[in-house]
Amino acid sequence: MNLTKPQVFHSKDGALVLAHILFAFGALFIGGVAGLLQSMVRSGTIELPFGIGYYQLLTAHGVLMALIFTTYFIIGFLYSGISQTLGGQLLPIVNRMGWVGFGLMSAGTLLDVVLILLNKASVLYTFYAPLKASPYFYVGLALIVVGSWISGFGIFYQLKYWKKMNRGKNSPLFSFMAVITMIMWQVATIGVAVEVIVQLIPWSFGWVETINVMLSRTLFWYFGHPLVYFWLLPTYICWYVVIPKVIGAKIYSDAMARLSFVLLLLFSIPVGFHHQLMEPGINQLWKFIQVGLTFMVVIPSLMTAFSLFATFEMHGRSKGAKGMFGWVKVLPWKDVRFFAPFMGMLVFIPAGAGGIINASNQMNAVVHNTLWVTGHFHLTVATSVALTFFGIAYWLIPVVTGRTLTARMNRLGIIQTILWCVGMFFMSGAMHWVGLLGSPRRTAFTTYGENAEAASWLPYYVTMSIGGSILFIAVVLMIYIVIKLMRSPKGVTEYPIGEAEENAEPAPAYLEKWGMWIGLSVVLILIAYTIPVMEMMGPMHYDSPGYKTW
Ligand code: HAS
Ligand code: HEM
Ligand code: CU
């Protein structure tokens, strides 16, 4: 397949991809409205009208942003990439599986959004027991998970077929990474599926009186940490595979990129306890082991940083750049397909450093449940990941609709990126700072009975709402760009897929021994979880009735 000459994207696959992308941006818009209102409420600027509750709003924001915007965008992006790299077209059955997945996820999402709007499910996006939502909220969650499984199986099936047709060949880098992402997702979602189906649904329907809270939180975080990597891996796909092509460079090392994804698969699941460090009921030893594994999962991210620097620097040198940072000058700053994801990378440096602080047991005691953590993930998922997804949308929407990215949209995209970074600088910066001062996350406006210390947090809240307002303008601008891209002039846009250096050796075949990697991953999970989970189910555990606190 000649990838330097733009090809027309297969139209049936294009429709599937587009449906996912547009759904994602719909969620981003509504989630953005909620985010803006939250930051205004917290600063005491407004009070919510029509009896809307703060936690109702926060649930809508968390669910729509963290669960819906991300998952839809990711599945759309991955399907586009496997269609492009595994034969130029999805098998008809795979395309159908994509639509079935889309349908189930959308049914679940609509059900959940309605229940949140009816104030029957203000349990936040982590739906911790013993907070008890309408049982149908959990049914909606189950539909979303099952839908995503079917989409995932479609991806595996396409690769299997391609492998049959291309015996002995390494799968293309994009599809290799897409399959790892989905394997990780399938293994991780088993935890949340068990929580929802075995624990939450029977309990919320009233078939059983009580719930094992500790176990449910553990099952959630068994899923919840890999969830954040499910957002990150597609972002890395763009950084590893797309960005080199966009800037006209070669992929630094195909083998190292694959190795980093294998490590991400192995180490991203058995680490959920780093979200539960402050919880009683888990033996310190197991927390210690999982924190150790957490530091292991940092390594592939450092490898990624290294590869990216290497790509940029080698590219710069090949263009005659001199000195330590000469390569920075020759990067295509005016191309939004590069600029938006690049700003995501840049933000990921402090974002990742914050993560390492969180993971360190003693420091976690300082930051846990404060706005610091909210600041951390508005850098990781809401900036590094979100800006990269925006960066993808600028070319992906034209690719799948047979249109072009105009110079005007490119310019607006650059403005959008800058606005996002400025808004986030203020919002996330203030969150980090006031978090260190002790201000809790997940809290509506309160003066804590005119407490003087709490009063000193107010200026930070105001800064958060200024940042939030800038971010909201950026959300609106993004939606405008998406709508405009749908009406761009017709033309064929290139799907940017990078290539490795010509003389590079192919990646070793063992990297594609899926059975081995899944097996190893299961072993690590069993080591990290078996004994603590048995203890949680043992005679010392406590079962709680449900509560509706809103
Ligand atoms: Fe995190 C909480 C630890 C990464 C998201 N995290 C959260 C929550 C979310 C989240 C949503 O250990 C809150 C959940 C909730 O609601 O309670 N996190 C980590 C660690 C990492 C990490 C160790 N987090 C992420 C990513 C996320 C994400 C990625 C989303 C996408 N996080 C924690 C912990 C908590 C937590 C605790 C619990 C806190 C608590 O108490 O509740 C690491 O994976 C980070 C590794 C990253 C790096 C950076 C590498 C840099 C790169 C960029 C290179 C740049 C270039 C450009 C090349 C080491 C790859 C440079 C160019 C120039 C010119 C300079
Ligand atoms: C929470 C603002 C974009 C994910 C929050 C909070 C605020 C906020 C003020 C709540 C603080 C609290 O009371 O604890 C905004 C604004 C945004 C934005 C103004 C842009 C217009 C995003 C994006 C994502 C995201 C793009 C993810 C892709 C989350 C999550 C929570 C959150 C997961 C935590 C919800 C919870 O604690 O249950 N956001 N945000 N936000 N935000 Fe955002
Ligand atoms: Cu985590």
C-alpha cells in the first residue's frame, strides 16, 4: 500500500468512525457546560438554578468527560487506524461489530444521562458504594462495557484475519498498539463488570440488603487505574505513529515502541491500590507491592519521552539544526496536527511528575482527596490526552468525510490549543496549589462555618473559575471547528502513518506472542490481588446498606 499518496478512506468505515467522533464531541460539549458551572459554583459566583445539585452536575461532568468523550473517541480512532493499516478496509463483520458496539454503548449512555438529569444517580463517575443510584444506572454502565467489548473483539478479529493473509509478518505498528490497548481494556473491564453485575445491580434492585464496600472499591480501582491508561495508550499511538509522519520524520524505533506498549499492558493493571493508599482494610504489604509496580509502569512512559525526544532531535539534525535545542526551531509549529499533540506532550511532563508524587505513600497522605488530585488529572487526561485527541480530529474528520483541513481551521485550531493551555494553566495550577493547602475535591461551595483557613482558599477558587471560563470558550471553539470541518471543501486528506527508518531491523517476533503477554499480565494480577481480595471477603469484612445522600 502506498501511504505517501493520500488514499480515499473506505466510506462505510468512515461513517462508523465519524459516528464515534461526533458522539464524543457531543459529550465534550455537555461535559464542558457542567465543568464551567462547577468552577463557578465552587468560587461562590453562582448558585445552581432549578434545584440542580452540585453532585448531580459533577456526576454528569465526570461521566461525560472521563467515560464517554474518551471511550467514543478512542474506539473511533482505533477503528480508523486498523481500517487504514490492516488492509485498507474493515471486514464487513468487523464493521458490523463496530456498529453493534456503538449501539449498545449509546443505549447505555443515553439511559445514564437521563437518570443523572432526573437526579437518580448522583454517585459521581466512580459510583462508589454505599452511595446507591437507581439500578438502571448500573444497567446502563453494563451496556456501555459490553458494547465496548464487542467493538474490541472486532479489532482482534481484523488483526487475526490480516495475520492469516500476511503470515510471518509483524503487524503494522498502529494495529499492534490498538490491539494492546483493547486487550488491556478487556482484562481491566472484567473487574468493573463483576462489580456492577455481581454486586451493584443485585443490591440496587433490592435483591440483597447489603454490599461489601471494600471489595467494590477494589474491583473499581482494579479497573480504574487501567482506565486512565486506556486514555493514554491511544494518545501514545498518535505520538509514536502519527506525529513522525506529520513532521516528516521517521519513527525512532519501532521495536522500542512495541516494547513500551507491552510493558504498559503488563504493569498498568496490578496497581489499583495506589488509589486506595489511605483506605483501611488493605494490608500495607500489598499496598507496598502495588506501589512498586506503579513505579514500574512509569518506565514505559519514560521510554516514550526518550523516543519522542530522539525523533525530534534526529529530525532536526537531518534538517541542519545545531546546538542543544536547535531542533526545536525546525518543528512545524504552525501545523495544528503537530502543535496540539505537542502541547499535550509538554504538559505531560509536569502531569507525570505529579502522578509520581501521588504514588509515593507519604505524599499521598498530603494530597489524597484534595483538589491537587483534580489538578493532576486535568493535566493528564483533560490536557495531554484531550489536546492530542483534538489534534487527531483536525485530520481524522477530513480523512473520513473526504474533505480537507483548511488554513483557516488550522489557524483556529492553533488558537484553540493556546486557549486550552492558558485556561488549564490557571484552573489546574490553582487546583494543585489550593489542594496542597488542604482544600478537598468533590465539594460544593461552603465557608465551613466562616472558618478563616477555608476563607483563604477563595482566591484560588476564583482563579479556577477564570481558568474554567477560558476553557469553556475553548470547548465552544472546538465544537465550532468540528462543525466547520464537516463542511470543509471536498478533497482527499492523507491519513498520517509514520514509518520506521529504512535500514531498521524489524521488531523481534516474540513481541507479538499475545498468549505469553496476556498470561504474564494475569500472573502479575493474581500476585497483586489474590490475597488482599481474599482478606476482604474473609470474616473481618463489613457489609453496608445503601445510602442516597443527595
Ligand atoms: Fe494519575 C489519580 C499516579 C498518570 C489520571 N490519575 C488519578 C486520577 C485520574 C488520573 C483521573 O499513585 C483520579 C482518579 C479519581 O477520581 O480519584 N498517575 C499516577 C502515576 C502516573 C499517572 C504514577 N494519571 C496518569 C495518566 C492519567 C491519569 C496518564 C490519565 C490519562 N494518579 C496517580 C495516583 C493517583 C492518581 C497515585 C491517586 C491519587 C489519590 O490519592 O486519589 C504515571 O503514569 C505518570 C508517568 C508519566 C511520566 C511523564 C513522561 C513524559 C512524556 C512526555 C515527553 C514530552 C516531550 C516533549 C518529548 C513519567 C512521555 C518535550 C519537548 C520539549 C521542547 C521540552
Ligand atoms: C472535575 C472543571 C474539562 C474530567 C472537575 C471539577 C471542575 C472541573 C471544577 C470539579 C472539582 C470538584 O469539585 O472536585 C472543568 C472545566 C473543563 C473540564 C471547566 C473544561 C471546560 C474536563 C475534561 C475532562 C475532565 C476534558 C476529561 C476528559 C474531570 C473529572 C472530574 C472533573 C474525571 C472528577 C469528577 C469527580 O471527582 O467525580 N472538572 N473540567 N474535565 N473533571 Fe473537569
Ligand atoms: Cu492510577
